[in-house]
Amino acid sequence: MSSRFLPVFQSNALYEAGRRVPAVVQHRASQGFVLELCQDLRTAGIADLFLTGTSRELHRCLQMSGQAFAYFLTSGHPTLITSQSLPFFDAVAAGDLDLANRIATSARRTFSAGEEYEEDFLFVDFLMSHYFLGRPAAASMALLDRYEKVLEGSDDSRLIFCQALLSNDALAFVRGLGEFLAERCRRYDALADKSAIPPERLHTEGRLSVEGIALVRLARRAGMEVPNDLPQVPSVALEGAAPPAAPDAWTTVRVNAP
């Protein structure tokens, strides 16, 4: 994708995000609507990274995504689905661990049967609880044992790197994360082949993994050595972090028409 499309993707995403803000502020938004706002901010930030080769705006947009989601969580929405918490990863990827902690503290702690797969819930719940809520190691191990049982023998690279995070095994973590990122690439390629994904998402989120960035940050925070420039995790995205910002900074997204 030529870089000449990226400014359009970025401008459109910021415009759409700005249009969504009032409904979220006024508590008139569903979780799906808030996630669309967060996706717009993510798209804008990734586009800027690809255009400039710097991470400042990426981190700012990811931080705003996390802020918007944290605000939504305080509304006590009754149908919250924890596995659909990509803005939690946005906050971690932005380097705003206080914000990630606020999201983890407010997120639903129980599996929503019929609305999410249990393994998806357990994956997010493990990361939130183990890194931000002070879950004892024995409880985290029991959760991962449940995760393995739920899989019933099927493969899940996320379980591999979660187990590695718990045991502080850098080699196993890199192997599991590498499998996860390779699967992610194949999934986006398949969507592209079917024309089942908008081009602005394919050429932003489809080329950079916010989850991958967040996971590398968490692993390094625990003292693990993780190589730079993994697929879809460019080293520049790990440079620096979003500076402290007012909790309502996300409400100031510009709304000028593209």
C-alpha cells in the first residue's frame, strides 16, 4: 500500500473517532460502539507511525483508546465482554501501565457464557490479573490449567506464551509469540484474499500487532530478554511511552471533516 493512502486513512479515522466521542461521554454507547472508537484511534496512530517512523503519535492515540475504554467501564455496562478488551492492550502498548491497571481493575472478572469463548476470556483475564491485580502465582497457574483443559487438546499459541510468562521462560515466550504473530498474519491475509476487511484496517492493524507490542512490554518488564523487530512488532513502536495525560484527553479528538 502506497504511503499516499495513509494520510487519508489517518484523517478519516480521527474524524470518525471525533464523531463517536459525544455518545460515549454521555453514556449512550454499547461496548461495540466504544470499540469502534478505539479502533479509529488505533488506526490513526498506526498510520502515523508508518508515515513518520516515530512512535509519539502512536502512543498518544493508543493511550486515548485506553482512556475511552476505561471511561466506558465506569458506566457499569451490564453486558461487558472481557475478551473484547483490545484497548487494554492499547494502554500497555502505549506504556501507560497506570491506565492498564485501571482497565484491569474495572473489567468483568467472570466468563460471559454464550457471548465469548472461554479460552479468549482466560487469556485476557490471566494478563490482567497476573500483571495488574496481584493474583498469586498458584492462582495464575490454576487459571492456565483451566485454559489448557478448555482447549481439549487443540493448539493455542497464546497458552504457550502465557505459560512462559508465568515461568519467566524467554525462549518459550518468543516461540509462542512468534506462532501467535504468524497466525495473525495468515488471518489477515485470508481476510484480504476474500476482500472481507476494509483497506484502512488491513494496512494499519493488519501490519502491526498492538497485542504483540503489549506482550513484549510485559515480558521485558518481568526481566525477560526479547529480540527487537519481531514480525508486526517494530522496535520503534517500543521506543518511549505516552507521557502522562489528563484522563479526559480522549475527548479532545479533532472532529474536522477530512
